[in-house]
Amino acid sequence: MKKLLTFLLAALTAVSCAFALTACDSRGSFGKKIKIAVLQYAEHGSLDNCYQGLKEGLAEKGYGADKVSFNFKNAKGIDADNTTYANSLINGNPAVAVGIATPSAYALANASKGDVPVVFTAVSDPYAESMDFRKFENLTGSSDKLPVENQIDLIRSFYPADKIVKIGIVYSLSEANSVSQIAEFEAFEAEKNIEIVTQGINAATDIPGAVDTLIGKKVDCLNNLTDNKVVQNLNTVLDRANGAKIPVFGSEIEQVEKGCLASCSLDYVELGRRTGYMIADILNGKKADEIEYLFIEDGYTVDYNSEVLKTLGMTLADAYKDANDVKA
């Protein structure tokens, strides 16, 4: 009897160990599903599309819902929550942690300290002085860097060639990407016969006053960057600008659909999809540091809103006659 009990105990132990090895066979996996942590900084169309594309890209590479599970958090633009979520997600020991937008990606990289592979996406300037991602290990990602010169050319096309076009920009003082993008716009002032007029904000409640200040400075138009606080509150910007009958230029198609006049639009679903491919490479054994950062600034479409065009009494230049009318 004693020998039988010893045998049964040994067998039970072996089965338990085999189950444990099957259930937790590697970092970030339980059973047959691989854990991927995702932290999105704010709620708006660009970032939502990025997340959707990310899942589509993973599925195309064989990592669909049957293979991976997502632990998704949205900081909704609240910096304290963003930091808390980042620490919590990294502590969950996922196979990969994904940050959608600069603040979330940077928070995850800080929390990981190289222990968990981090992939960023929708980061306009990964080399920004105040948020330089090159200092982190075990990290890669994709950028939604704006096609700045093309956007300026689009804006200029609505005005006489000899006119100095005053372009107003509302931006978040806390977003390093926005500061970098403004510097790019300003670098073209002399060449493109434009003047950049900026107004920084600390919170969403500052936006109405910031827009009013720019209108008071007689700007000819407003231009949206990929600034999360501003994009998240686009309706406020549009309401103020419409009251003054000045156009707002966007940075992606959904902004044009909502009421911006036109945009050299980045495809955030495609950005997310290609980021999904990068994540798949890591899951297949490639080290994050071996994957080059991805920039897709040349992959844009020109979109315009014919209803806004008519309301403002403006004309689409012949150079953009093949542009996509979101109201067609």
C-alpha cells in the first residue's frame, strides 16, 4: 500500500508539473494564449484606428484572437492614470507591451526598464529631446510623423501666392511631439511664405481661449498637429473657428470628416497594422532592438470636405482635383 501511495503521489506530481509547463510555457503566456499589454493615451479616432490596425496586423501574421489576449487600458488623457496603468501592465509580465501615443509609450518604456519588450506607435518624434526613445533598450516602434512640407503646400494652395499666410497652431505644452512638429513648420516660414503663430495649453479647458487668442491675432487658418489633447477636443476648435469663418486643417481623414477643410492624412489603421507586424516578429523570436523604427510620412492621402469648402467660399486648387472628397 505504501509503495502504491508513493507511486500515485509521484504520478500526480508529474502531471501537475506538465500542466504548469503547458499553462505557463513562456513569458506572457497562459495556456495557448499570449498576453499583450496595450496602453492607449487618449480616446480619439486616430489612436482607436491604430489599435484596430494593430490587431488586424497581428491576425494577418497568425496571432489572432485564438492565439493572443489583450490587456487594454486607456488613460483618457490623464497623466497620473497613464503612469499607474503603465506600471500595472508591466508588472503583469506580458510578452510585449504596446504604447499608443508618446506619453503612454514613454511611460511603458520607463516602467519596463528593458525587462519587457516595448513597441510604440503613433509617436510623431521618437527622437524628441525631452522624450528620446533611443535611450531605452528592448524597444522599437512606428511613427506618425506628419508630412509637414506637403501639408504646408496644401494650405498654401487655398491662398494667393504672394500672400503671407498666417497659420495658427494650438498645442499642448506637455507633448514633446507637438514642440518638434512646430519647429518643422517654422523651418519653412521663409521658403513657403508663411508665418506660424502658436498658442500653448496645459489642459483641455484652455482650448477655447487659445483659439480665441489666435483668432484675435488675425490668423488665416488653424492647423491641427497630432496633438492628443487638441485632437480629443476637435469639436471645440471647430466651433470657435467656424464662428470666425476661418478654416481648420487636419492631420487625418476623420478630422476632415468632422469638419476640417482638408488634410494630408496619415492612415492610422495602416500604421497600426504595420506595427502589428513588428509585434509578430518579436513573438516569433526577434529582439525588439533588432527592428528599425518605422516612419510612414510618405504614406498619406489628400482629403477635403466639400461642404466646408462651400460654406467658407473657398476653391480647391487644380493640383488637388483628384483629392478625396469625404462628403462625396
